[in-house]
Amino acid sequence: MSKTAPFYNGAPGFPYKTMTTNTNPPTTPDTASPPEAQPKSAATVAAGWLHTAKFLTTAPQLHFLPVLEVPEIAFVGRSNAGKSTCINTLTQQKQLAFASKKPGRTQHINLFALGKQGITDAVLTDLPGYGYAAVPKQDKIRWQQVMANYLVTRENLKGIVLMCDPRHGLTELDEILLDIVRPRVQDGLKFLIVLTKADKLTRTEANKILSITKLQAGGGEVRLFSATKRIGIDEVSLILWNWAHPAAQSAAATQ
Ligand SMILES: Nc1nc2c(ncn2[C@@H]2O[C@H](COP(=O)(O)OP(=O)(O)O)[C@@H](O)[C@H]2O)c(=O)[nH]1
Ligand SMILES: [Mg+2]
């Protein structure tokens, strides 16, 4: 079986194997800009980078995905956890992740390319939500296998963002996912739990669920997030930027 995706319908000439990671640190001032111009904050750089997200391709199974060398960041979570809303908020695009709702794409892996000046330096992967009761059992099992296969074997996978509605906490399916990825996280795969819809919690509730989830995250990070109240957007954006640009991150830290 060819490793090139027959479903690939992104930009012509997409350079799968030749893409390089942009190593400019987000805090580096632009020396070409006039002296009165302020250097962009790291959060602004991260937000601008995420805003470049473009639909790249969709595939029903791992082996149809293009082989990529740029870092890939996967978004996973139960249906209705707020995953599409979070991706759209982070990328400042209204419809990007809702594309997954189009007929035929609901159980597909969707990739979005990120990168300034048309140079892709990372890819976001939207994996379909799990745990939706109305899905037939056979489809659930098939999908769990596709997802496990992706999370265990996708070579350029750099990090996983697990969306969780904090009013429900981590569910059994989330725990299964954690078990699946644990060996890779121990091997250096980045892991972040995003507690969505934080606007629905009181401050006390938010602090409590944050502490509990940190204990469950097994070495991963945890952040509160709300699309409606715009909580955690800068923090999560920066985490993703740093995952995709580790060289720049360490360069900035040593300055
Ligand atoms: N209050 C609140 N509701 C949200 C937030 N994010 C998502 N939702 C709602 O949660 C529901 C599920 O969101 P969606 O992004 O489609 O979830 P997905 O199934 O995980 O992709 C929708 O009704 C959203 O409007 C948030 O930050 N705050
Ligand atoms: Mg969705």
C-alpha cells in the first residue's frame, strides 16, 4: 500500500519530506523593523502562527495519511467536550474544525497545516470525538482501533491535547486513551489536558478539578480553557507553539 494519501487534497506541491521547522524564537525582536516598533509578545506570535491553520487532508485510517516530518499535534476527546470550538478559537477561524461535521468526514482524521509565509512547520490533527452513545458498537470499536493505531504509531506525533469537560472529569474512555499513550509520554511525547468550558465553573470548582486532573495527567500539563470567556487561550497557544518549535524555545530561554 502506498504511503501517500489518496485523500490528499491540500495545496499542490505540498513538500512532505522537505519541510523544515522554523527555529525563530517567538520573543526574538525583528531587527528589520523601525526602532519604535515593539517586539511582538510570545503569545501574539503563537496566536499568529495558529491563525495560519489551513485544511490539509482527511483520511478514514492511519495508512491513508501522508507521511510527514513536521511536528504533529493531535486533538482528542469525548464528543461534545468542546474540541471543535477549542480548535476554532485557537486558530481564530469560525469553521475550521467544524469541517469535521461535513457528511463523510465525521469519522475521519482531519489534518490542518500551520506555518507562516506558506511554509508548513507543523500540523494539527483533529481526531473524531469518542463516546457518543448513538454510534453503533461496531463503528465504535473500529474507530477506537483507528485512534489507538494513530496514537501509538504516528511517527511525527509530537504532542497530544486531550479535551475534557471538567463537569464530567476524565471518563473511562479518557482513561483508556491515557493508558494507550502513557508509554509514548514516558518517552517524551508532550501531553496536555485542556479543561474546557471553564466558564461553567466557580473559582473553587475550577481549582479543585485542576488539582485532581493534575494528579491524573501522568506527567502531562493541565490548563483551564473557555472559548466564551476567553480563558487559557494564550497559555494553550504558547504551549503548542513551544511543542512545535523546541529549538526556538531553548534558544529564547538561554538569552
Ligand atoms: N459555555 C461554553 N460552552 C462551550 C465552550 N466550548 C464549547 N462549548 C459548547 O459545547 C458544545 C460542544 O462543543 P463542540 O466544540 O462542538 O464539541 P466537540 O464535539 O468536542 O467538537 C457546543 O454546544 C458548544 O457551544 C465553552 O468554552 N464554554
Ligand atoms: Mg467536534
